Amino acid sequence: MPYFVIIILFLCFQQVSFSQDSMPAVPVVCYLSEQNSFTEIPAQEFISASGRLAATSNIEVTYIDFPEQVKTSFEYAVAIWERYLISTQTIRIKATWSKTVVSTVLAETGATRIYRNSASIPNLPYANVWYPAPLAEALSGKDLNSADFEMTVTLNANINWYLGTDAKAQAGKFDIITVLLHEIAHGLGFSSSMSVNDTQGLYGQSGSAYVFDIFIQDSKKVKLTNSGVYGNPSTDLKTSLISNALYFGLKNPAFANNLPRLYAPSPFKSGSSFSHFDESTYTVGTANSLMSPSVRAAEVNHTPGDLLLNCLNEIGWQINGLNGYIVTDVENIPEQTFEVLVFPNPVEDRVNVAFPLQTQPRAIKIDLLNNQGKALQSIEKQGVKVETISVDISSLNEGIYFLRVLDGQKVLIKKIVR
Ligand SMILES: [Zn+2]
């Protein structure tokens, strides 16, 4: 074989092995509805019993062609998300003020890239599943793209925007804070890869579903990514995708009888179906309406809502104020308010142990025990401020196991099911 052929083959192989761990994501398209809703939901007061909640993440926006006034509104929306998300990694957004977006579209948003669990990114809870860049970085505690953007937001410059931050509904105007809160949620991972063609439904990129996809289930609680029931592609999948009866399978039993209902209209709306909550279930002006598919004129909603926050938590985000996490002041953290999170449970291949942020570095240890109390694996680290550690249990038989987690001086025993 000639030398140059070997080099070309080598380069091709390199390209393939690179693309298996990360690739560009597909953005979500969000449409407007000109009907005025005249509803106002102000931002949550970021105050808990122990004080005002601090920003627990950092979002940096690079503005392309933005008027100064719009930047101020954008920063206000970003500051709201910074108080819900917990991440040590800066989320970099490339925001474009575009005059060429179709007139019925408010915005398009997506992660720049998606990442799969691999030797270099071992902290992603589910194997063979794509994670959006901001979440992959939050879970791994690493900058995965050399300070490149994690998210792109393209806003339609021709919309009659209301730029105020005072949560006042204005006739005929679209509240930019509401739209930005909605858009950023897509970039954080509220985004499905499910689609349909003439005869079949299908999902995934390069053989893997998006992390959002793996929680979508039908009215019989069968996951659409259950390949024993739904082929990919298949006509059965298409039938479900336009069934108007799809749900996000939150594991928290508090939501067992009230799972978030997704937008699954017939015909399928490309770029819009499933990456939203159902419009008729979560009507304008109600608590969980932020992620409905069409933002209306004079619709103001500056609060993500419990269902959205729980969905983001389920795909892997640590959320301030949710499930025991309350960070009030990053410089002076009251330790008793923290909980170590163990997720997902039941476990498929990897179980994650998320150690909450503390200002003082501490020693942590995780022991994986069988049901006789015998240690099967141990992981120890010193000097941890905040970290999510992933334990691979893919080689274990199905059954009951225990995690013994030491966080500084505190010990937690957690039963897990494989
Ligand atoms: Zn949307």
C-alpha cells in the first residue's frame, strides 16, 4: 500500500473516532402567536428562609449585531438562569440579532455541540446518549471545547419586541425576557431529536438519542427509545410521535400522576414538536407555560416553572432551590442545607454522585457495596469544592447495591437498583 494511502486512511480514522465523542447539535425553532394573551408572571423572588439566593453558575454572552438596549434585556434573562443552574463551568452563548429569520419565527436555539460518554468524558450518566455542551461540561466539571461557545441563540430582529424587564404585558409586543428564558432552556438540553418522514418516526444522531429523548414515554409509560417496542425508524414510532399523548417520564414519585405532557401534534411540526410542553395543558398565564411551543404577544413569564426545572434536573442539571439544594451565598455556605445527590436510580450503566458546592475544599469518598456489605469499588478525592463523580456499574448483575458516600465529615448510605 502506498505511503500516502496509509496517511489518508489514518486521517479518516482519526476523523471518525473524533466525531464519535462529539458533533454539532440541531437547534430548536420557536414560533410566535400574534394573539395577545395579556398574562404576567413575574420572576421568582430569589429568597429562601436563610437568605437571598446567589448566582450559582456563570453565563457569558457574546453579542453579534445587537443594539445596546437589547443587550441589557439579554443580561437580565441570563441572570435569572444563573440563579437556578449550578455549574462550575462558564456557559458561553453566541447570540445573533438576525434580520433574515422567517417572520413567524421568534428565535432558534441549540447547543453548539453534543457529547457522548467516553474515556475523556466519563461523567455522563447514560452511555450512548448525547448531552448538550453546557450540561456535558457541568456534569464533567471540565471545559470540553477550549472556551468555545456552548450555545447559540439567534433572535429575529424584525419582531416587535418588548425590551422592558418589569414583567408588564404590552399589546402586540413580544416580551423578550420570556422568549430568552424559553430559548436558553432549549440550549440547556430541553431539546429532542425525534422527527418523522413520510412513513416513519426516527431519532438520534450517529446512532445515539439526545438525553431528553430517553425520558419521552407514551401513555402506557413505554419509552420511545425502548428498542424492544419501538423500532428506530418505525411506523409505530411515527404513530406515537403524532399521538398528542407523550410525556416526560420524571422519576420523582411526586409527579407520577401528573407527568409533564409534551407537545406532540398531528401533523408533526418539524423543529418544534417534543421540545416543548403541550400548549393546551399548560395554558398561557399558568405556572408551567414557559415551554409551550408558541410564545404569544403580551405573554410575560419570567419564571421557569416547577416542571421545567424538574425535567432539567432529570437530564442531569443540578438546580438551586430544588430537591434540597439551596445555595444562598456562594461565599458563605451554610453546610446543613446541602445534600449529596445520587442519580439516576434505578441505574442503567453509570450512577452519578453529585457533591454540592462548598467554599472549603473537603475529602470525599464513594464505596460501592453489594447487599452483603462487601465493597466492590472505591473512589476517593481530596480538595473537592464541587464535583459530580460517575461510577460505572455496567459490569454488575441486576440487583440491589449500596453507595456509602463520605462528604467531609458526613456519611450517607444510599440504596441503588440496577
Ligand atoms: Zn421553543
